[in-house]
Amino acid sequence: MAKPITIVNPRALSDEDLREAIELMFFAYRDFTARGDAILAKEHFGRAHHRVVYFVGRHPGITVSALLAILSITKQSLARVLGQLVREEYVRQKTGANDRRQRLLYLTDKGRALEQDLTSEQRARLTAAFREAGAEAVAGFRKVMLGAMNPESRRHFESS
């Protein structure tokens, strides 16, 4: 059982405090993704499919290039995953109205159902954890997550 961390001076964190934080993140992520992984396995999908479905659902009409930037993967990796999602009718592509070279991505009804199934427990877990922790802790969580990101990733949240 993890002991509560009481930080008097955040600049004086011990190695043990940092190792415990790493373990907390590991176990939280493992548990946070477990149900989604089981759903994905039934469809013969992996976490890359989940990320694509999530971000296409979050940003309907996202371009392939914008999705590549968010996911920070190669075109080849995205083509494999996206191709499967399109073939199996989870995602549809439309040509851009202003630039015919653009491919705009949207979830189909089947894709929206999958995204909902994948994230429903995650949203419930976060809702319960945030309610239990309180507003100050939620704000602190956001600061910690932003602080753990690379600057280019952090820019995604600058307008939030």
C-alpha cells in the first residue's frame, strides 16, 4: 500500500518519492487502459488504433497531417492503422474542400460506438478520482501532467 506523499518542499523530493511517483503512473496507466485493451483485442486492434479513434472522435475533420503531429508516429505506421480502420468502417475519409490533397477524418457510427466503449470506463475512473481528490488536486494533476510533457506536446494545451 502506497504511503501518502507529504511534500514540504517539492525541490527536495527524494529518490524514493520519485520512484513511487513512477510506480503510481505505471499502475494507474495499466489499470486505466486494461478494459480498453480487452475491447481492442476482440477487434484485433492495438493501442495505436485506440489513439486514432480517440483523436479522430475528439477532432472530427482532423487532417492526416495534424493526426500525425499529435500521435508523433511515422506515416507508414499511421497508414497501416488508419487503413484498417477505414476498411473496417470505423473511420471515413473525405477530401478537403479547399485543398483536394487533404484527407479529413471522421468516425462513422461504428467508430463512435467503439470510441464510446473504449473511453466510458476511463471517463468514469477519472470522474471518481477527480471528485475524491477535489478541485485543488485536479488543478495540481493538470500541472504535473503538463510539466511531464515535452514542450511541443504541451503546446497542444496552451489554448485550453
